[in-house]
Amino acid sequence: MEPVVKVSYVLDLLRKNAAEPAKLNFDNIIIAVNGVDCSILGGIDASAKEGDEVTVVSIVHGGGGSVR
């Protein structure tokens, strides 16, 4: 049986090692497991097993200025 962990565990590991852990807020990132958004796989309870590719993408961006 392959080791399986939840996405929340992976996120906790990343936060512990991040220079700015607050930026790894689940509301400000997209997490994909093997290219599939984990929000449709169960959210932070989604599973990832050894060999899976877990991708974290920040959706925080600047802006707020007027566009001309």
C-alpha cells in the first residue's frame, strides 16, 4: 500500500518551511493534485499519494489602481 497524506498535511509542511507562511492561506492559493484542483477532490481533505504531483499556485495579486 502506498503512503497517502491529505493536502492539509502538505500545506502544513509548506507553512513550516515558508519564509512567509501567512501567504499560504487556503483562500489565497490554488492547490492541484496531478493537475486537478483539489477543491473538486475534497478540498484540504483531498488525498495525495507517493508519486503524485502537488502544485500550489498563489492567486494573490496586486492591483486596485485604475485602468486606462
